Amino acid sequence: MEEDWKLGVRRREFLGLAGATVLAGASGCGRSSGEWHFLTDVEARALGALCNQIVPADEFPSAVESGVLVFLDRKLTTSLKEFQPIYRGGLATLDRSCVEAFGAPFEALPAERQNALVALLETARPPFHRLRQPSAGEFWRAVNLHTLLGFYGDPRHGGNRGGVSWRMLGIPYECVRGRDHYEFQPPAGGRP
């Protein structure tokens, strides 16, 4: 008991917190029943609305309709794993700021208000000036870049469903599985 003052937490409080943490982990921490690999349902709704501000629907599908959210969820468990804290912190602050300022989470706000908030997020102006870890700029750059990667990338990664962005750009859509195989001819009289 004499060591309690060094930790700032009593043993009983620590055990209670540890037990709550284990229970939260066992319960899935608010994740859906299997739709998402990394995102929670709440995060997916906020991120989807944010992605749709970057690539809105017009005569072509929006970011979410073209599979960008699936792309991001998959990649955040694999090649974009180092961005997990940026997404978790940024999405939590985005929703908290919107609830505090407007009484509703980001995805529930009208599209015009979401658009105005994206402009504030880009420049780290209130209510996003409090976003420190990650910074508002870090969060915005990650979401913007990764949304565009998902929208314009190869459909086999989960985004650009049906090659929608390629059709939009007039690029012929060819479903490629694996790597392309080329027959390289060595130059005359030498090695390739």
C-alpha cells in the first residue's frame, strides 16, 4: 500500500480499470458483427460521410458507393496500419466537435454544413484547432489521400468498384488478377 502514491492509482482502482478494459475488449469495443475489420460502426459512418465530401455523387457514384470505405477498412489492417491512430483520433474528434457545436455527429449534418466543416478541418480552424494527436492537417491529409487512392486504385483492393473512376476518366477497365505477364525480348546481342 505504501507504493500506491508512486503510481497515483490504488490497487483496487487499477484492478477495476483492468477488468473493464478486458471486458471492453471481449465485447468488441462497439464493433459491428463482422462488417468491418478495423472501423467501428460509428467510425465507418463518420468516415463515409467525410469520404463522400471528397468524392461526392454526381453522374458517377460517390466514394462510399464505389467501395472506398471497404478499401480503407481493409488497408487500415494491412498496408496502412501505421495510420490507425490518426484515423481513430481524428474520427473521434470530428464527431465530438460536431456534437458539441451542432448537437449531431458529422454524418447526420446537412451536406452544406459538412462541406463547410471540411474546409475548417483542412485549415485546422475551430472546432478542429484542438485536434493535436493527430493534428487536423495530418488527419485531413491521410483521409484525403487514402480516399483518392481507394477511388482511383485497382478494384481488387476494395475501392473503385467496377472500375467506376476509370470509366469516368475514359480509361478502359480491364479486370486484372495477379500480376501482368509480359514476354520480354532481350536486346540483340546482350542481356535484358
